[in-house]
Amino acid sequence: MPVPITTGTVLHDRYQVKKIIGQGGMGCIYLADDLRLEGRLCAVKEVEYDRALPPEVLKEARDQFEMEATVLGRLDHPNLPKVSDFFSIDDRDYLVMDFVPGRDLRELMMEAHQNDVFLPEEDVLDWASQIADALKYLHSQDPSIVHRDIKPSNLKLMPSGLVKLVDFGLVKLLAPGEVTITVLQGQGTALYTPLEQYGGDSRHTDARSDIYALGGTLYHLLTNQPPTNVRERFLNPGSLPKVRELNPEVSVRTERAIHWALELHPEDRPADTDTFIKALFLEDAPVTKPYRNGYQQPRLIRKAERILIALAGSLMAFSLLLTLLRNF
């Protein structure tokens, strides 16, 4: 675990650390004063690399950080914090973005749970629309950007009612035909991580991976219970309770859209955020099933069934043959 920077430290001759506002395995996120722009608060995200990495891999990772930071600095969307700067100090890299005031959606959900109530569906759908708009913007970039870590604690509700997706910790640039190290890559938060995001092969993640995470986030916000981990669902089909089993006040349309987004196989989910939003607000989503036909477990089950049927047929034939032999 990286050693946090001491309060009062000035980074890059400009950003004075006030306090830690987040911490993870690769570093901290600090609230800092911008000494050049009086009164401006910013969030400074720190990245420290695994010191056991070979030098050539470390160089590639840091080059990737610079490339991604440059791309993020060009983004401009009301539901995303503005990335304003990046720099390196010794073996750590830093990304500077606007500080977003307000409470995150996890806090609001936990408060509702403690009061034995649910967040209003109308509010959750309003937030979903805003988040989807930000994702549509990210996915439409060239190259496309996949966030890979959408969850309630990464969504800040500002006093104005605006929701911002505040952490770019796991973004992935999807350059066609190109395999790169994602500098801030991780597996996401397990509760909201789709099956294809496990294993570290980022070629299999795309916009539908973010749609899964958004569906999992909405599931949690509306039910006060996290969605079942995908690996558990893979082993135990049907282990994910329906939204309305946990919160009967949720509309059937919303339930169906969320479970569509939470399909295990990417091809079974909404193809893009527009399709998902239509399912939430305008058109009924398709009825989902525990597994799609192409998944490995059903394939193995069907193979086992065929083997058992063949064995049963062989035993019946053998029994008939014995009966005939006795009659001679």
C-alpha cells in the first residue's frame, strides 16, 4: 500500500494537499488547493506502480498513463469532472481534476437502507439518464473510452441535482486491434463487474461492460442489496433475485431493463446506452433468462444429457439382447 502524502505538501509547485478523500491499492486521491487559482479546489489522483514490474513494462505503463491523461484532458461533459493537469514525481504519476462537492449515491442508498426505505424510483431513473449520457459521450470518443468501474460510490450528487461520474480510475482506451497495458487497470468492483472483465484481457471489454456495471448500480440503488457476483451467477443460474422481489414498488419496465443490462453474456445486453435508456423509459426490454444458450455451463449440461441418453439407450439394447438370448 503506497504511503500517503503528508497534509500541507505542495505537489508540482502548485497543488497543496489538504486531506485524503479516497484510497486504493495504487494510491490515494487528495483534496488540494490550487495555489495558482485562488479558491479553486481540485482532486489529485495518485498512481504508484508495482515496483516488481520489469523496466520495459513499467515504461510502457507510464507512457500509457500519459496518453490516457492527454485524452481525458480533452473531455468536456457536464456529468464528468474536468481533467485539468497531469504530472509525475519520482515513481508516481498524478492526475488532477475538478473537485465535485456533494454526497455520493452509496451514502444516499445506505441512509435509505438504515431508515428501512428505498430511494425513489423517479430519482434513480433521473440519475441513470444522466450517467448514461456521460457514458454515451465516453463511448463515442475516438478511440472509444470504457470507464470499467461504475458504482454508487463513484457517482456524486451535487446540490444542483447534477450527477457526476467522478473517478476515471479504470478507463480503457479501445484502440482497434491494439493490446495495451491499461495504466490504471484493475478488475473494477466485484459487485458490478461483468464476467468478461475478469482475466485481464481488455480486448473483451466494450461499451456493454459499462452497461452491465450501470445495471448493477441501479439494481443496488433500487433494492438496497448488491447484485449477485457474476461468478456466483455463472455457477448458480437464477441466483440473482428479481428487482421487484426485493422492492415491489419498482415498475416492471425498470426491472426488465435492469435485468437485461445484467445479462452475463455481452451479446445479450443492450448494444449501447441509447438502447438501454429506451428500455428504461420508452420500450419494454426483452424477458431475460438465467443463461444464454451459448454459455459453457449449459453446453456442458446438454453434453452430459446426451451422454446419459446414449448410455440409457445402450443399456436398453443390451437388456433386450439378453432377453432374446434367454428365449433361444
